Amino acid sequence: MQQLTGLMQNTPSPDARFGAGLGVRERLRGLVAGILTAKSAPAVFGDDDTLAEIGIASIDMVSLLLAIESDFDLEVPAQEITTEVFRSVATIDALILRMLPHLAAA
């Protein structure tokens, strides 16, 4: 648990990362980049790159899930927390747009 707390403390707050008007994908890219930066890992990746392959470990996935829920003010249902849904920025983007369709126009 201490390891998770440390990761969350090293992840920049949503207010520090995002300005008004950023789209879902840009916000997700910021969350992923924040986790990679906290790990001193290169934050260069594509939207379809597998998160595991760019250096996001399973403990980081927990941090990412919590950051997504906080940043988008939602609760991801347990059945959606799968390796298929959390495979890449693009697949997570699709999940958020299914859960919050009003963000598609933003």
C-alpha cells in the first residue's frame, strides 16, 4: 500500500496537468505520461501502444485507474477493468466516451 501511495503522490495533480478544453485523449495521455515520468521512464508513446510495453506495470495500472476515476469524476465498473479495456490510451478513451458520451463533443 505504501508503494501505491508513493506512486500517487508522485503523479501530478489533474489541475497541474490539464487546462480547460483538453479532450479525453489528451487528458489520458497526460495521466499516462505523468505515471511514466514519476518512474523516470520515457514518456514517448502512441495512442495504440500497449501500456505494458511502454513501461506501465500492474501497480501503475492501479494508479492509472484511480487517476482516471478522479480526473473524469467517474467510477469504472469492475467488469470494465480488464486487460482489453486498459490495453492502450485508445482503448481507455473508448471506455470513457462510452461512460460519458457528452465528452465526445468536447
